[in-house]
Amino acid sequence: MPQGVVAGSIPLFAGHPSPDLLPIDGLQRIIRSAWDAPNVARFLNYGDEQGDRQLIEFLVERLNRAEGLGICGENLMIIGGSTWGVGMATQQLTAPGDAVLVDAPSYRDALHIFRDHRLEICAAPIDDEGIIIADLERCLRKLAADGVAPRFYYVVPNFQNPSGITMSRERRLAIIELSRQYDFVIVEDDVYSDLRFEGAAPPSFFDLARGENVLRLGTFSKTLAPGLRIGWLIASPDRIAGFVESGMLRMGGGANPFTAAVVADYCHSGVWEAHVQWLRGQYRRRRDIALKALEASMPSGVTWTQPRGGYFIWLRLPSSAPVDALEEQAQEQGVYFASGKGFYVNPADGAHHLRLSFSFVPLPDLRKGIEILGNLIARMAE
């Protein structure tokens, strides 16, 4: 079973691509071709620290074409997925005891990484447009009064994990101004932006800041296959050079050379971009089914977000339905969701929240799981 999934359950927690949406046939053809290539031995040895040059070339061209970023090869490196990028940025930019800024709620595995590095995590709440600037400013003033300068602000700006919201352009600009005033880096974990179902995308932090003091992460995990463990990092050339010169990459070489070569061939063939277009329709259908099921099944007092892309819907529960009790009862019926407590620096802040993923489970299970949760919440209210 995929990571964390219990056999026979309805895993509404799983932020994975559905198995039937993985392009297995296309990848098999590319892998066979790469394996039969006369230079296959090169891809089985240590790779270039910056990553596969063909893949870098493809990503630079696509980002410039789609977003007009005006970047070059020195602005981008291949990494082993966005999680590796978050870990690498944390390792390079912080030391134990340093402070970092996050949303409340924020991506729980990023919080885990920051705790691993023994960092002080300062959180400010979000609303439908992203982090609330007045609360972020209060965090910054408090840190400054204590003589602490935050090292970076970590954010998932598009279809946030866990809430599904997209940060507005105005909030992004305000954060960029604060980053200049208080001298912190913005780590932009932009892993869901290719899965936009509707509306126009706000410009990225990297675009709005003209690349100044922004590290932007991307990945193929959501639009190709997470098991490939391939993503990318965009930054200023001096930042990229600093990462490339790190001890980890000097010792082990760049991200998996064989996998990167396979992904490069897949992308250059034109198949990946066509696959992404198809995926948007598939995930939009799943989102719509989940929202209709919530509307039909949830009792009064439950509210949820209306994501315009990505994988996730964020629920707020009534006071009669604490998430711990709901989780216990749901698991007795084979339904697993992500408790809101894991997405907060202070877990108690998530005691009446949960995250549902519509990306992974079969559609009948998606409807059934939401119906079971609705019945349980209604029974708890009674």
C-alpha cells in the first residue's frame, strides 16, 4: 500500500495521486528507451550536482514561456522532490535556535522538518486570502523586540496544504515588503500550481520579487509520479551556486540521474504537458464530487473551503465535534482523515479542524467516506 494507507480503509488523509491517474504506460516506454540507450551507464553513476541538464533546459523554457520569468540555467537546479528542497533550504539557511515564520495552519511535514532542526516556529493565522498581514507584523515586531531576526517565511501559496486556499496578489506583495524590511527569505513551496481548475493564477513570489530573496520549489510528484522523487528549485544564481556547493551534493552528486533523465525525455516528448492538462480535468471532477458530497452529508455548523485547485479541502467542525473523538469513531468505520492538530505549531488550535484529500481514493469511497463523517458529526451534535 502507498505511504501510511491501511489496506481496506477509506484513506481521506492521503495526499497522493490516484493510482489510476499515474501515466504508467508512457513512463514504461520512456524507461525502456532510456535503459536501451548507449549512454545508460552515465545515468547509473553519480550525477551533476545541479542536476540533469536536459531537464533544467526544459523547465527553464517552460517557466519562461508560461510565466515570463526571464530565468536562465543558473537560476534552477534539480532536487529530489520539494521535501528535499525544504530540508536543504532549512539546513543551509538556519542553525538550531533560529526563528522561522509559517502560516497557521501550515504543511505539517514542513513543521516536522523545522522541529528536527530545533528551530523556533512563529505562526500567524490565515483567512481566505492567505496569511493575515497584521498578525504577521505582530510576530515580526515581537521577534525584533526580543532581538531575533527570522531566517525565512515558509509558504504554500497556491491551493495550500492543508486549507486549499490561494494567497492573493496583494498579500504576496505585502509579504515581499516585509521580507525586505525585516531581512528574511521567502521559501515558496509551489507544488500544486499546475493543478489549477479555474481562474487566473496570481504571480509567484519569485516573479513579484524579481527573484530577490525568494526560493521557489516545484515538483513532479503531483503531476507525474511521487515515486520518481524529482523536483526543482528556482533562486538567484548565487543561491543556486551555494546549494550546488553544499557538502551533501558534493558527496552524493545531484538528484537521481537516471530518474531525472527519464523525466527529461518524458517532458521533451510533449507528453507531460498534455498529461497535466488531462489531470486538471480529472482532479476538478473529484473536487466537485467531494464538495457535492459535503453539501449533502454535513450537518449545520460544519464549514469548509472551496479550493480552485490542488488536492485538499479544509473543514471546521462545531464545538460538539472535537476532532480527536471524531477521528477515533471514524477509524472504527475504516475512514481515515488528517486531524487539524498536526498542521498547527500549537496543536490545540486544530482541535476542531480536519483536512480531506480528494486526490487518492476511488470516487465511490470518496462519497461514502464523507457520508460516514457527516453521520458521525451529526450524531455527536445530538
